[in-house]
Amino acid sequence: MKRRLYFLLPSVDEAKVVHNELLLSRIEERHMHVLARDDISLAGLPEASLLEKSDLIHGLQLGFIVGGFTGVVLATIAYLSNMIVPGWETISMSGIIVGGAFLGSWTSSMVAINVQNTRLKEFMKDVNSGQILYMVDVPVTRVDEITELVHSKHPDANIRGVDHTIPAFP
């Protein structure tokens, strides 16, 4: 199980030093994500991807639930109005429910991909003022260790907390 740690750093140079220290601490680069203003070059740093910048994961989850529920309602209406061929009730109703869930996921993900990640809103004022947001995903057992590492070597780093709800698959 992993947790996402958030650090605000004053400059790109400081972010590069933190990046190297985390690599030496055996944190894989694929678990690090850096976000900055558009006019700041992040060359040599793992820039945050679309998954970190947008609300895509939340949109997929919400769309799956709403679409599945809509599929249940439509399947029930179809069954009660005798629109389903006798003998095919289970297959037809399951298909409508699954189709609704996938259609809901796809539709909501198309919307959510253009929406800024709601978890990052609290950091955007600092990022827009020129600070660098450094996100690192670490095992639960290493949260205190990595936080202490950054705090002890970089007292000007603003440690902004831990997110307990990071996606399991990135």
C-alpha cells in the first residue's frame, strides 16, 4: 500500500536535488511527479502526467457507478415492459447493465480529462507563484523516513501532507 507525499519546493534546482536524494533512497522515478507553472522548465525531472493533473480516475469511477445504476434502471424497465426476448432475460439484462457502466465510464472520463485534479487545487496558488510541487508515492512503512529525509536536508521545503487515496495502478 502506498501513500502520496506532497512537498512544495522554492526552485527547480532544489527539486533536482530532492529528486536525486529520493533516487538514492531507492524510490523509483515512476513514483515521482513534479508540477510547475507552464513557463518553468522541468528538464531532468519526472513531470506530472495527465493522470496526476486531471480528475480522470475520479471521473472513471463516478461514471462506472452512475452508468451501472442507469443500466440497472433501463434493464428493469425493459424487463417489465416485455421488451426482452423470453429466455434471454439474464443475458440481455446483464448486457444492458454492463453496457451502461462502460458507457458511463467512457462519457465521464471524456469530461474529467479536461478538469483539473481536485486534490491539487490547494497547491495551485503556490505553484502559480513559482514554487515547484513535488509528489512522491512511497510505501506506508517509509512515509516518516522520506518526510524526515526531505525535512532534514531541505528546511525551506514546505511539507504539505499525505494523500491516503492514491490510485493503486499508476
